[in-house]
Amino acid sequence: MKYYVGIDLGGTNIVAGVVDEEYNIIAKASTKTNCPRPEKEIADDMAKMAVQAVENANLTLDDIEWIGIGTPGIANSSTGIIEYSNNLGFKDTPMVKYITEAIGRDDTPVFIENDANAAAYGEYVAGAAKGAKNAVCITLGTGVGGGIIIDGKIYAGSNFAGAEIGHTVIEVDGAQCSCGRKGCFEAYSSATGLIRMTREAIELFPDSEMSKMAQERGKVTARTSFDCMRAGDKHAKDVVDKYIKYLAAGITNTINIFQPDVLCIGGGVCNEGDPLLLPVKALVKEEVYTRNSEKNCEIVIAKLGNDAGIIGAAFLGRANQK
Amino acid sequence: MKYYVGIDLGGTNIVAGVVDEEYNIIAKASTKTNCPRPEKEIADDMAKMAVQAVENANLTLDDIEWIGIGTPGIANSSTGIIEYSNNLGFKDTPMVKYITEAIGRDDTPVFIENDANAAAYGEYVAGAAKGAKNAVCITLGTGVGGGIIIDGKIYAGSNFAGAEIGHTVIEVDGAQCSCGRKGCFEAYSSATGLIRMTREAIELFPDSEMSKMAQERGKVTARTSFDCMRAGDKHAKDVVDKYIKYLAAGITNTINIFQPDVLCIGGGVCNEGDPLLLPVKALVKEEVYTRNSEKNCEIVIAKLGNDAGIIGAAFLGRANQK
């Protein structure tokens, strides 16, 4: 059996996992990222977590084929440098060099990749996009993340900053996006976008079920509109319908461009299941450019959850060998 | 010197060209497509034009490495079948087989590709995107066509129907598009979209310079608004500004997804030159996700015009060998 280490570097946590060749995470180790602090300290903690995860798996570094890292921001997979990460405060951070030094082993290759790309690669090697030739993954979380797999390889763009599908405008002059543009896919289809639309509806309809639930629970969440829709609130259904309409528009756009075998959607909002998915699929089917063709992209739900990033990172050596 | 034949199959004309290894078209032959008529007749005429172009170049078929074809619709480059073409009325047309039979030579390979993809490949091998690793070409014509080159290869999607960048919604519930959706990039940024916006402005402002020019010339064209803007018409400038705003939105979307080395725009509207390009570039620079990075995609104007399709088709054998 071969073993690989995947490290998911996040703004909040550093998680390292040992993954076997059958894509099982057999051990993990994690610590807080504690941002902001010097990049070298963060790298040292990442290396420690890698070593500890290997120990937790009752293995030694000799058993590890390589180490892969998924990081927020622009990760230059050729040079091993994190060129920029807003979340981590990194600028031209030589992460591969740091990890290699901290591990103290020149013979263990280290790879880096953007975290959304690594997660998409995880779904491609072991999850919902397994067996696809071309796949696009869209994650509906705080933002809308994108990861593109073309011909079995991660496509990150010439400057390693691509796949920002969340930052494509689907409504010119629309809702303000965190990226500075107005009307981005992310501004509508992220959990944050759904919460914004729910809040707007509550303001318009203070007597609605959504308004009551928000008061009872003390907050508006991405679940408020779906829960209230199920309780029969018409205004909540309008919010959900609007959310679904914009999500379907962004997904259809993505399929019209890539026509991948599989379009994989993940993130917390997907836990809503069929009440979200069935109408999205129906709208996409009506709108997609190839609606009259038999060969259409399959829309699937991500399988690996938060493990996608670790598994994808763990197999980055394969992504780079292709 | 090596020679290749490229055939540009259009709804109106069939044009065959002999292209040398330095990307020069050294001879052409053309005839009307005369749609609709039986697909076999069209294929026979395509073969005839290929042979005639070779004769016009003072060569024989022995001198030709291969024949490439750019066609509207869904061209399966693996099977050689045009699976569907609305313009030509084709459905599962075995074009490579037809051409091979009509030429009567088993030893001359024949390749097919979607016409927009072939034109993008032409710009990639010999035009404005030459030397790029990743490039996206957008053509602003009757519609908005897209062609994607990734790592030197044409990306057509798993079902050969991808790269429909023109059919991505940039304004949910916006202007009606020919594809059935509302608010597509094409509905705003094609010449047709510009004409629509010009007409709408003329209706609102019947005393405008645009209105007078349309009456004098007997029609509204994609040039009307630009010409009247130069003549000082404020309303015409508003139309041009709106056109530029939507075009920049679609281009920025495309860069945020692909982050290619080069984004190449072509088509008649590009003849407007700097009054179009400079403000588009400025808006993209303000909005693109990597606006703070030094490594940004270059926006260039297509160089090859209508020859891009012929040259790209002529080098399809190289696209398929990679």
C-alpha cells in the first residue's frame, strides 16, 4: 500500500491527513492557523501536523510518497511559491521550500495548489467526479469556489489564478460582490448571498415566517428560507425560487463553456438536497445550449465534504506527473 | 515546404485554402454552400474545392499532408462526424468519411472541428494568440463565438459542444438571445446586440444624430452608434458606453475563469479600433480578479480575419497529434 500526505491550509485550521492509495484518510492531525503570524511559523506548524498525522497512522516519513498542500490564494504549482493569499497575508511565500526544510527530507516531494482546485481534484480522483475526463466543481459556501479539471489535470490558468467561476457577473450592475464587481455569481449563489436575499425579504415582509424564525433563533442563516418554505411560507418560497434561478443561471453558464462530463456542486447549501437540486437540474435542462442533445453534462453533488481538500492535496503528485 | 488544406464550411460559402508550413494561404477556391441540400452534395463540393485549391497552388494531392475542416455546429473530432448543425441542417453527418471517399485517397488524413474552435486555433498557430500556452478567442459577429485553447490544444468539451462563451448569461432576465435564454453575452456584445441597442436608442430619441443617419443610409448598422458618437451625438455615446460596459463584463468573466495568456477578440466590431478597445481594456483592468497582480492576461485583436478559419482548419492535424 502506498501513502500520501495532504495538508489543507485554511484561514482557521491547518489539517494534515495521511491518505492511502485507495483514497481513505487513515489518520489526521490539526492545529489552529492563528492568522496573522509570520509565514515561516505557519509552515513549521504545517510540517509538524504532517509528521504527527504520519505518526498517528503508525507510519514513518519513509512510507510517504509525497506531501501535497491546498492553500487559499494564488499557488504557483511550478515554482512552489504561494504568490498571494489575502486570507493568510502571504505574498511570494516559498511554501514548498519551507516545508521541505522543516521536514528535513529532500527526497520527499512537496506540491502546492490552490485549495479550491485541490478540492476539485479530490472529487475527481475519489469523489463525485471520479472517472470523468473533464469536470468542473462549484462550491457554495461563504463564497462560490471553482475548480476545473481538464483531461484529468487541474486547470489553474496561465498565472495560477483562474477558475474563479464565482467571480463572473451574471447580473450587470447587480448585488455588490466581495471582489469589487457587482452582480457576481458568488453574490447570489453563495450561502452569504442566500442570507442577504433572506434578510431583504424579511425587511419587506416583517410578518413572514422567516421573520419569526429569525427572531426565535436570533439570526438569519442559509437554512432560514428553506426551513420556512417547508413550513408553508410563500415569501420564503420566493427567496428559494430566486436563489435557485440564479444558481441555475451560473451552472448553465459553466456547462455552456466547459461541457464537462460532470459538474459537481458542493458546500453546505447542498445539504438541502432535492428541494434545491431537482428544480436547479430542471432549469439547467431547459436552458443549456445542448438541451436537444442526448449527451449532456451530469450534475452531481460533491461526496467528500471537507475531506475533498485533503484527498485532493494528497494526490497532487499524480496531478503533476500527468 | 509542407502543405495543408483547410476548408471553411459556412452557411453561405465553402472556401478551401492551401496553406504552407509558414501559415501563408497560397491558393484558394470557393463555391456557394447552397443550403439546404443533401449533405453528400455539400461534401462533394467541399472535396472539389479542396482539389481545385490544390490545383490553383500548382500542387497535387501528393503534396498535401492532410485536410482539415471547420464547420458550424457540433463536430466530433474523434469520430469525424458532424453530430448536429442547425445552420446546415446536418444531423450525424459522417463528414470525414464523405470527404475521404470523394477525394479517393485513404492516405490523406481528414480532420473536422467546430468553426469557431478552428478559427481560434488559427489565431493560436499563426495570429494574435501565437506563442500562448492558454488562449481564449471571442468573435463579435452576428453572434458571439468562442474558442478555447488549453496547453496548445483545442478544448471543445466532453461532447464537442463547449466554448459557447456567447451563451453565458450576464444579465438574468435580460435581452432575449437567439439560443432561448435571456441576457446572454451574445445578446449584448454581438453586432446584432449593438444594432438592437442602437435601434432602442433611436426609438427613444428620434431627433438624435443616429436617427438621422439611419434614415439617410436606409438602415441601422453596427457602425451607426460609433459614427454618430464621433459626430458628437451624446445619445450615440451612451449606446457605445453601454455596449462597452457589457463587452467588458463578458471579457472579465472569461479572464476570471481562464486566466489565459492571451484573450483575443475578433469580428467586424473590432474594426472600430481604439475607441472600442481602450475603454474595454480600462474597464477589464478595474474589474478583473487579478487587478492587483502583475501577471495579467493580454487582450489583443485577432489578426487573421476570415482567414483564421482556413488556417486553423489547415493545422488541425497538428492539434490532433499533440
